[in-house]
Amino acid sequence: MLPYLTIPFSIHQNNLEWIRQKIKPTFEHFQKNAPISAALVTDTVDEVNWGQSNAYQEILDCLKDTPVSKMQPAAIQWFLYKQLPVPKTNSRGNPHIDTYHDVDGIVPIRFNILIDGDDNEEMTWWNITGSEHPALIVEEFINPRGELRKRLQARGRTVAERWSLLGEPLFRNNQLTKINQWASFVRTDILHSFNWSGSAPRIIMSLRFLEPWSIIEDFRKHAPRCQ
């Protein structure tokens, strides 16, 4: 079972530029002032009403033939990555499972749209799920805004230790997004990592769905044109 499904995706250039302009102040502030290089995950961007925008309505239109069109409205989140002074020599990311309300709930599906940044950054997945799995632990951390948060991640003091514990990922893909050409549903209720090099700033608009990944698998079987 593949943990991703890539589909053709594009919106009007005016709407893409509108999104970039609205996220720009938050993104530039993060680039200049974030005390650490970790990604900022946020659903608050000033007072922008994304859900009522023409850009978001066009995104929903692009998804009207997918199963998520029948689901509850997705939460819109932003993944902002800060360009590093020197790109990483080892881009391996932190293996984790996506959660919400700290770690009270698991997020099975994201639809990730690349707004800006390199196309070929890699995601990896391991066939590990469930908060009780012995390879997982709840970790407290400080996010780039200085807020205390929790995440469900692989055991180990360092990223290198966690990868050593887990071994080789079951799946890898570095062609999940291309600006205004394609985007991907990605499975996030199993252990995965985003392996970011730090060579360029990056903005991902992520639509978060709480339905099971099986709806994407069913769609894949009945809509081979989208594979």
C-alpha cells in the first residue's frame, strides 16, 4: 500500500500569487527571527480568512472528483522551512506521526501543495503506527515560536539514533510536489519523515483530513488516471 497519491494540480496564477502575498509577512518574519531551523507549523496567518478566499475555492474545485470533496472541510495548515546558512550534509528528518491537540488525535491524510521552494525534497515512510508501538515515544519540544508542544516520534536522543533504530524506510519519494503542476495526498498516520536539505526556503500549504487513509486507497483503485 503506497503512502502517497500524486495528482495533477494547478490553480490560476493570480490565486497562487495571492496566496504567496498573504503568507509573505508570516514567512519573512520566520525567516528573519526564528531561533531554530525547525519547520514552523501554523494555522494562523495574521487574520486571513483562507476558507472564504477565491484561491481556496479553486483548490476545492480541483479536488471535487476526489473522495475528500465529500468530507468535512479540511483544516488549512502551513509548513514553513527556513533556509539554512549552510545546507545540511545529511538531510534526514525526524521520524514522527502527525497529531493534533498535541497528541490527542492522529492525522491520517494530508494534501500537500508546494507554494514555494525546491520541488525535489524527499519524504520517507516506515510501516509503524499506533501510539503504543515500542519504537515510539511522546516527546516535548519547543517550536520556533517558543511554545511548548508534544509530538509522537521515534525513540532516540538524535535523528541519527532514531534512523538507526528504525532501519531503512519502506518507501521513499522525492517527486510529490511541483509548483502548479502536481500535488500529493500523503499518509501521515504511519511513521514518516520529511528530509529537508535546508538549501532553500520552502512553503507548503497542507490540507489536513481526519478520515482513514483507506479512502485514498479506494480512490486509487477506481481512478487509475490519477496515479
